[in-house]
Amino acid sequence: MKVQKGWHVIADARELSGAKPLGLRRFAEDWVLWRDAKGEPVAMQDRCPHRAAKLSLGQVQDGDIRCPYHGIRFDGHGACTHVPELGRAAPGLRAATVPAVEANGFVWVWIGGGAQAEGSPPWFEDRAAPLVFTRFEETWPTAHTLWIENELDVTHLPFVHARTIGRGRDPRPPSRFEFDDQGIRIFFDQRNPDSRTQGFIDFRFPGLWQLGMSQAMYQIIAFVPIEEAVTKIYLRTYRSFATHALLRPFVDPVLNWFNTRVLSEDRRVVLSQRPGAAAGSPADILIGQDAAIRHYRSLTDGFVETAFAPPARAVGSAESRV
């Protein structure tokens, strides 16, 4: 499948323990995540180059991952460090990897070709360090681009969310849009159209979205493609109130209940929009307030394939290949 070039969230860092590899389906590929001897995340194709067994069924041993089939070990760069049968490393066996980092509580992978990543994972530097946040996850049978477009559309609020976040909103006043090489910003606070704290959306390429709700609360969503038409989100609601440990067990579930309700309103409509189709359908006729969607669709021609590059192999006789 194709996605926008850049740093993509692949998992919440809490999902990745130090002792066990984690098998995931992401970008229509099978991945294995694990931590090396320094505790750094490693993102690797979940396939041993020897006989194609899933590495996620193996173990992490001395900073390497060990295949469950024949005990062959690979380091965090994909190099084979030991073949029990041979009693040595095998340079001709190499597992496919991509650059991976941990930042802001997520594990990120670089999609864009080559062994070297560009820059750092995106984040929202203009926000003060939050005190607490709730976590929420949801998976929909829809293309990630279609879900992203929904979150770039503010004129649907008074109709789809008439009983929740869109109540009393007038769809007529125009929003203001900013586009640059980092992302898309939408200013839609009808009382304060230049606000960067509420009525404000900041989408950072390739898949990180922020909604400014108030000075005391904002949301962040990381969009994670699983298949062409299956997408997972990691949603966080950050706040500076009700932060005491005794209050969180009461406040956090209420916030997540409300998030579930709002998303259910979106889901009903989004899943009616050809959910298997990616953004940019020629059947759509965009109008004035679709400026952010129009800009996002203009980028999709430059999306890149997410497939792992074939692992390097030695040449020559059968024995020299290992």
C-alpha cells in the first residue's frame, strides 16, 4: 500500500516490553517490534530470511531476536549474528528493517525508502507540557486517508455531531487555512478565528492530528494504517484539570466514554463513503470549505510504497550465501 513519506506511529510504546517481541499488522505488512540491548525499539519484517518463519514467535536474547524455527539470531540492524547449525554468523542472511525511534510515548517508523531517516517524528512544540492524558484506541474498516479527511472537515460538525460537539454551531462562517511542508492548520473558532488553543486543528504530516478544545484541554490522534481499508487510531485527551491520582479513575472513563460517543457519530457516516477507497475519489465534488481536504488530496500522488526492501543476500555457491 501507499502512504505519505515520513515518520509514522506504529504502536504505543507501552505495547512493547523489553522481553518479548511484538507481532503487528501495519501498512499491509507483517511487522515485529522488539527492544535491543540498549532498550531502543527495532522494527523488522516479521519473516526470517532463512525459511520465512515469523520472528515474532521467537525470543529476544542478549539484544538480538532469535527465530523460533532454527534459533538464528539477528541484531537491530537486521544482520545475522549467529546460526546454531554453523556455529557462527552468516553475512548472507539479513532481515529487512526500517529506522525506528521512541518519542512522546509512541514507537515511530520511517517510511520513505533507504536506511536513513529524515528529521525527527512530528510533534506539537507550541503546546506546554501536559500534566495528564487519557488513552483511547479504535479500529475502523476504512482507508486511513478517508479517516484523516473526516478530521480535516469542520463543516460536518453541526450535522454529524448535533447532539455533542457540534451543537449550536453555524456552518456558514468560513474557516481560515494554512498549508506548509509540515502540515495543515485550520482556524474555525467563530468567536476568535485566530485562536490556537480552541476551535483549532493542526495536522502534521504524515498522520498526527491535534484538536485545540480549550486552554485546559486538547486532543491528539495518531492514524495508523493496518490494511488498505483498515485503520487504527491512538487518541489521547490531554488536560490540566482533575490531575490528582484519586480523581483520574473517575474522570478518565468519562472522557473516554464521550470520545466513544463522538467517534460513533463519525463512524456511521464515514463508513458509508466507500470505506475501502483511498482519498481522492474522482466522484467527489469538493466545495469552498473543503480547502484542507483538497490540499491533502493534492499530496497523494506523491505517496510512497510501504513494502520492505528485499534483504541483501550474498552471491556465489550455495554455501557462500551464508
